[in-house]
Amino acid sequence: MNDTQENAAIRLADYRAPAWHVDSIEMDFDLDIESSELSTRLLLRRDPAQDSPLRLNGENLELLSIALDGKTLDADAYRFVDDLLEIDNARDGSVLETRVRLRPAANTALEGLYLSGSHDAGFLLTQCEAEGFRHITFFPDRPDVQSRYTVTLRANRERFPVLLAGGNPDGVGDLDNGWHWVRFVDPHPKPSYLFALVAGRLDKITRDYVTADGRKVVLNIWAESDAIDRCHYAMDALERSMRWDERAFGRNYDLDVFHIVATHDFNMGAMENKGLNIFNAKYLLADQDSSTDDEYRHVEAVVAHEYFHNWSGNRVTCRDWFQLSLKEGLTVFREQSFSADMNSAPLKRIEDVSLLRRAQFPEDAGPIAHPVRPAQYSEINNFYTATVYEKGAELVRMLSGHLGKQGFRRGMDLYFERNDGRAATLEDFLGSLGEANQVDLMPYLAWYAQAGTPRLKAEGRHDAESRTYTLRLIQHGSNGHEEKPALPIPVKVGLFDRDGEMLDLHMDGQTSHGEKETVVLLDQAQASFVFRDVVEAPVPSLLRGFSAPVILEYEYAPAELALLLAHDPDGFNQWEAGQQLACRAYENLRDGVADDALIAWTDALALLFEATEIDQALLADLLTPPGEIELAEREASVDPQRIHALHRQLQLRLAERIGARALAEKYEMLHKCSTIKLDATSQAQRRLKRRTLELLGLVDSAETQRRAVTQYREAPGMTDRLAALNVLLRSDAPQAGSAVAQYRARYADNALALDKWFALQAQVPGDATLDRVKMLEQDASFTLRNPNRVQSLFGAFVRGNPSGFHRADGAGYRLLADRLLGLDALNPQVAARLATAFNGWQRLEPCRRELAHAVISELAGNDALSRNLSEIIVSMMQG
């Protein structure tokens, strides 16, 4: 890290409470596309223990006027340097008034106040997390400064008929020259990152709602006229979320109105602004023709996530950005719990752990590894990562497992009660959970301070004479990071006999005996746990439900994994056994040695494929081996194209073992059941149908292509349509071109469906895809200005297509570097996120490693990079 970046680093150890608070803020906007003006009135409160002058953040602001306590300030009474406004002579109780000019249409970074869509048809909106508010007005832009907001919006009625802000409506009226005004007052103090406004031509759907404590609430979802009919599912999901939070956590909504707005131009997935959530349309719009089953579930999950933030993030916010996981990790856990209750809990757990291993484990193992609570940062937008979100959620899940469902609820009740209206820390969170249950949870803070994925080694020893089984657990290392102090690791355990029956568990010192599973806590470097009355050597089922985010090391025999795959009633651990066995099968193929694991894996799945009582969605997941990204984590030197070839061979062996006839019969049976319904059974059938078609294509390519063409033509919904198109593209079918063109024409006016079209083509494995990506850049609907479109093409290519991106000639690296420079000039946040595709370059085989290093070094030497992108690239170099 160079000197400039070192000086710019913000450190947790340097935290000081704010010297100045803002008890209330009044904001009066005169809105327009090219130029908007804002008058702000701040009621200041000084910390008597500090004597620092008043300092306010402000970036890209044109200061028109400034006054303190009603008197216009002379130029020598304040200083505006390096995005910091410093004012002399402010005192406790002073009122600061400023007026600034903003340029929404010129704001391509999509941070602060900006234009979404075209000049003529688009609308204005804001994005303030993490530090966007300073792009709107002068303010101490930090989460521990909480204020009550009164917001008045004025605009031309014809151009901006809808005016929205957070809080409760507090008046409307007409003005001269065709303008009108609207006022909103938020009675709850909130940090500046939760401020929001929306202004433009929008339609809405609305619903009345009454909370469990009797408050009448109006629910509104807003979108442009061509999209509003696709918001009904989101409205249903919102109501389910509100009811669930009332039951599960006792949390009721606290304003008279709740608004959600959809936009296609958004850097994030969605934003939980108090009373006015703003959503990337990708996570709000859904309809049967253009949305897949997975997308319906994601809409439900993201709507729930943002709503749950009303308490875990808004009413109780984070003291500083180092505590980001206090709101995000906690809310992801709440969202996951909701989704598990609404759908299949085992499938949800599989989905969450798959994402963790695909996105967070590589992050933990690479140069951008960081703790869930980092010690320092340069650009906070770069820390909206899988580590903060997904690993953070896993840490909350561990705490919930430690305390039990009722104990966790007691702790959360105390946390919300004690910290309502406050900016809290992780210590506040753990303290509340622990105090409510009379247990010390502070040792779990070590999880938040360590980077890397811990490894848990397990060893089992059976003593026939004493009829005991001793499980020895050892924690060590973390993906190449230095040794760290021992962590508390809860390990959920079950034992099976050799016939696949679960044993009753008996342990000395346990309060209960005879249960089928138990949780043992490893809170030191190693420990042994003794189970009594075990007649023969058992097969342990370890880390059931993935009870801790660790890498488990246990020397299972292939037959033992096959037994768990066949008999474990824990859906997650059944799947996990299959994943481990598939990894061993992959190693059989890679190393060219004994194929014991390969035979055990394919035999076990062939039997499950014929079973009639198994859940079809679970079967689809069992038939899917770990992806190429996960398999790469098992390699010391990564050759993505070789991994791709072995991954395909692994699936071919499975398809051959099941047999073309059995696959075809299963497919035809499922195809006849095709429906557009969203019930669990229909979704499960489509999930298995897709996987069966993929496997069938490996053993009967021509016939599968014929089936895929028929499926594409007759598909009642997007899940079947996209699955068929994927098979046609990946098999290089002669019919693929016409299907791709037909899809493009059908969805020409559907931005989200086109995103899928770009992504599907960008993820076709192989060298040729790079040229396809370049061709797709020329499509009339592609633009670097839209984050969704960038991610659908370049994100899908560099993150979702290892064999295509990591070409042996390095052309993929060069393409990414060139596009990063163009993106960085428009939207530094998107550029920085895309640059993380270079994570793990040090583990590539030597030729690719050298090519990647040359490109990253060239980027690192570019002095024109934004702070966002520079921090990522420098981290890559240091790693």
C-alpha cells in the first residue's frame, strides 16, 4: 500500500464519538433533472467533553450560501477543503443553514442524488449507504450521528407527479408555475445513510395492513408503468415478511406508510431506507413468463431482508462501519430463517452453504481476505462482501445454535429493547444475548476478528471393550493464514450404525441422554468427547446442518460417505456427504488412481435416482456435484480448463451409471407434469427436470438437443425455457442460434430477461466465449452505465465461467482490465466489485499466474484509478 492509501486508512482503534450531533435536520429540495437545489437546516448539539470545531462532510457539492444562527458567514468564517467543511464559532444549540446545487443527470456513480433511466422518462432517486449523503448536503456523515428528518420536496407536477421521502406524510400542496410540494416527517432518529427520496412518473399497487399491535399501515410498491404489474408477488412477500417478524421476533412496523420503489439503475441489490426501500428491479419484479423459480425465491428473500432491517439496522443501527455485519450479517440470518420457514429448510441450508463456499471461502483464502469486523479500511464500499454478509450470518447462526431458539429470542428481545434508537456495536449484541441467558458469549468476538476459514480436524476411536466412542476435535490453521487463538466451535454430532440407523447418544456430563444428535463445543485447540454404550464402530455425522463455518477434515471411507448419503435424515448432511464423496470421486479421476469413491458415489446416486419417496428438489441437488470454483479450492495449482474437463467427466460417469434410458424416462415423466404453478411440488419437479436434462445431454446429445428444442418451444415459464436454452448453448447445438435470436426478440423490452440472455451466453465454458462476450458488447441494449447489465455480461463471464475467463493466452485478463478502466470512470463501485474476479490469481498454474500478474501490475501502476478500484488492485498485489 502506498503512502497516500496508508494515510487514508480508517482504523477501528481510532474511533472517537462524534464531537457534534445533529438533533434535527430540515431539508427543502427544488428538484430537476439537470440541476437541483437543496436548502438544509441543522440543529447542532456539541459534546461538552470535546472542543473540536464543527466539521461536516461534503463531496461534489456547489455551495450557494451558508449561514450560522441566522447570519450569513463571511468567507473567512469557514473553510471547504478536501471534501470537508470546517466552520468557526459554532456552539451548542447553533443552527447551520446551507444551500447547495446538485447535478443528478451527470451523476453516473449512482451515489447521492441521481437520475435513473433516460432524461425524458427516468426518475430521480438517492442512494446514501455507505457515504452517499455527503454527495447531497453538508453533514457529519457517519452512522453514529442520528437525527430526526423533516423533508420537503418541490418539483414540476407534470414531470414529477410522485414525490416520496422517508417517514410519515405531513402535507401536500400546489405551487405557482405548475409545481407542487410534499412534506415527510420521520419521528424516529436515524443516521444519514438511511435518508431517501424518489421523484418522477411512477405507478403503484397498494394494500392496507394492520400490525400485530394494531397500527394501520398503507403498503405501496412503486414502479414504472410497464413494470408495475410485475410487483404483486413482492407485495405478497412483504406481507408474509411482516407477519413472520411479528411472530418470530415480536417486531412490529412503526410508521403509517411503507414504500418500496423499483429501479433498473442501482449499485446494490436493495436499500432499507427508513420507510422508503429502494430496490434494484432485479430483486422486486417477478412474473410467470420471465422469472425463474430461483428468482421468485430471491424476490421473497430480498423483500424480507430489507423489511427486517427496519429493526436490525434502522431502529438499532451500527455505531461505525466496522460494525457493518451487526446489521447485515444479523439481517441475512433473519432472512435465511424466514426463507427456511416459507420453503424447504434443508434446501435453503444447502443453498446458503453453497453460496458461502462458492463466494466467501475463496474470499477468505485470497489476497482480499478480511475479518467480519475489519481492523481498518480505505474505501468502505469495498467491504460489502460475502465475508461481512454470509460469514457474518453464519456467526449469528452459531450463536443461535448455542443458545437455542428460545434463548436466542430472549437475547434478541433484550438487544432491541436496550439499543432501540442507538448506534450499537458487536459487544452490545453479544452482551445482550449473553446477559439474557446468563452466559458469557464474548469469546465469540474472536470469530469477528480473524480472517480465513478455520479448519476442524476430527478423529474417531471406538473401544469395543468399554463400548465407548471417542471423538477428538482439533482446530488449526485457516487457509494459509497464521495460527490464531482458539475459537469456540459448536459441532452438532450424530452417530450411525453400519445399517444406517442413528444411535441414541449418551455422554457423561450431559443434562439429557438418549437424543439422536447433540452439540459439543470445542473452545480450545483440541478436546475429546466420549460417547457411551456404542457397541460397534459408528459412522459419525459431523457438523450437522453446518453448525459452524469451518472446513471439516475427517478421513471417511467412501462406503461411510455413501451410507450417510443414503440414510442421514439431516437433509443438509445427506447432501454434504454426497458433496464430499463427489470431491473424492473427482480426485480419483484427477489422480488416475483407484476409483473406489467414484464407484461409491455413482452407485449411491443411481439408487437414490430410482427411489420414489425422496424429495425431488433435494434429489436434483444430490445429483449436482461441487462446481468448478469449489473444486479449484482443492488444488494447489489451479488450471481452470483442466478442472472443467474433469468436472464434465465426473458428471458423464454419473450419467452413464444412471443410464440413458432411466434418465429419459424420468425426464419424460417430469415433462408431462410441466406446469407454471409456484407450489413446492411444481418447483421441485422443474428443478429435477432441469438436472435430468443436463445429465441426459452427456450420454445422448442429439436426442437431448431435440428434447431441449421442444422444451424451449413449449415451456410454460422461464425456468423450463432457460434450462432448455442453457442445454442448447452448452452442447453447441445447431438449433442454439435460432433459439437465442428468438429469445432476444421476445424479451426485447424486458431488461431483466435480457440480463439472463447476456449471462447465459457469457457462462458457456471454453475459449470461444471471450469473442462472444465482445460481440455481445455491441448489442444495442448493452451499456456500461447500468450495473445489472455490466454484471450480466462481464460479471457472469469473469466470475461464473472459470474456463472461459482464465484462457491460457491471458486474453480474458486483458479484457477485464480494459473494461475496468472504462467502468471506473463511470461507476467506481461497480468497477471495484468486478475487479475481485482476480482474487486467487496467485494459485493459478505458472503460465496463467504470470499473465494475470502482469495485467494486475499494470492496473496497480495507473495513478488515475479511483480509491474504490485502487484499494482492490493494491490488495491483489500485496496478496
